[in-house]
Amino acid sequence: MFKAGDQVEVLASEADPWAVGKVGKILDDLAPGQLAPSDLTGGRWTVRIPGFLSGGSALCYSYELRKVA
């Protein structure tokens, strides 16, 4: 499982295909679905992708992410 601050590589992303292949950090303090049944992220992790032009946040399921050392 992931935690806030973990560095991850985005292997796939249904919601944000532009993020595939990029490395970012997990923003969420709690695992998806732990907040409430009406979780705003739809069961996905929020990943902050740094960068001047392509920077932003991506929403990814756990199976779409790989932890980077």
C-alpha cells in the first residue's frame, strides 16, 4: 500500500493518460475509500506530477502505480 510522500511511477491511468511514464508523489494521507463511501477520488490515489508544462495531479488506482525506490 502507499502513503503520503511515496514516490511512484505511473504505469497506466484511465483518468489521466498524460501521466503515464511519469514519476510523482502520493498526496493522500489515507488510502482511497477510507474517507467516506462517497470518496471524491473514486477509489484512486492522487499523484502530484512535477514539471513546468506537464505538472499537475493525476488520479490512479493502486494497480496503475509502482513504488520507486
